[in-house]
Amino acid sequence: MTRPFKPAPVPARNYNELALPSSGVEMPPETKARLEAELAEHPCGECQECCYIAGVEDPKLSKPGFQRCEHQCAAGCAIYDTKPNDCTEFACLWKMNVVATQRPDICGVMWFIGANSDGARTLNLELDFERAGIREIAEAMLHVEEFHKRGQSVFLRVRGDEFSIVLQPGQKIGIMARRWEGETDAEQVQRTHAMAPLVARRWEDIRSACAKWRRACREAESSDAR
């Protein structure tokens, strides 16, 4: 039997209803109750992706984003009962049923809500090329297209990269690089511009994966038609 290549549907959900610790927005009680019910339907299991991705600034823990947490252990979190609010309120969109994917640690695709320096929400996509195959990458880009239809930009980062690719509806891709400690504005701009060839190659890797997936779809459909 041919493996199905059709992507799962993208739920028509609005991520702007999600309240973040840095946003100063109070989540309506009915929204909070619904989200809590959905969270229970998607147990984390062995997934610890948020422990790596989340940046935490708290008296209990200071951890940069995209680094392993010192409290990660085989059971999950060694300080789970007293973990900081930034950890508790991390907005994983798979767990909240906003995106239709497999569990992030299984498929290598992680959708989450972050916030920029002004406190505005950002929609983020993290791809782990060691686990995500062409199907998972292509389906993630279909999710990007759906969010673009709703006017939402996406910050895409491949695990291990020092930059994010900014995907805006109807516009060319952009680059966002984290500021290094002690770096001036001019130095950050210069370093970001120097990353342009790396970004172009990474974007081509993603486009190539999508093309291979579409080709596999056509071959599967052709085989089934015989």
C-alpha cells in the first residue's frame, strides 16, 4: 500500500488569542479553559523540545534560548514543581492544537509563540534537519502558507543556525540574528549582512526538500493510478 502523501489540514485557529507573560494581555476565562482542555489532549510524553528552545530570565534560572537546560534529566525536568513561569507558559502550538503535526521531538518540527524586544507576539518555526524528512519540512511550509493567508509572518530557524529567516506574506525573505553580548548596532548589522549567503543556501535546502516531496507525491499518485 502506498504511503499517503497528503498533508494534514491546518486548523483555522488564531494564535493572537494566546496570552504571553511579556505581552501584558489577560487571557479571557473561556479561552483559558478551552486551551487547558486541549493541552490535556496532547501530553508531552518524552518530548523536551521546549526545554531547549525557551529562553528564561528568572531568579531561579537564567538560560539563553536554543540551549540545553541544566535541569533537563531523563524524567524531564528536575525542578518541574518549582519551574519558572517562562517555562510553565511556553506556548507550544502542537500542544495547543494550533498546528496539525506529530509531536515535535518525533517529527523535528516545532511551532511556538515568542515575543520580540517590544513584547509583540512572534510566530516561530524551528526545524531539526536531523529528524525532519522532506515530508515534514514540506508540510511545515504548507503551514507557513496558511499563516501567510491570515497575514501572519513566520520566523523560521533551522537548529544550529545563528539566524532566523523571516518569512513575510507577499515579500522577500529577511534575516534576523540575535545580538551578541557587547555588540553594537553597526556590528550586528554588518554580521547579519555577512550571513546572506548562508541564508540563501539554507532557503534553497528547504525549497529543495519541498520539491522532492512534491515529486514523491506525483510518483505515488502515478503508481496508484496504474
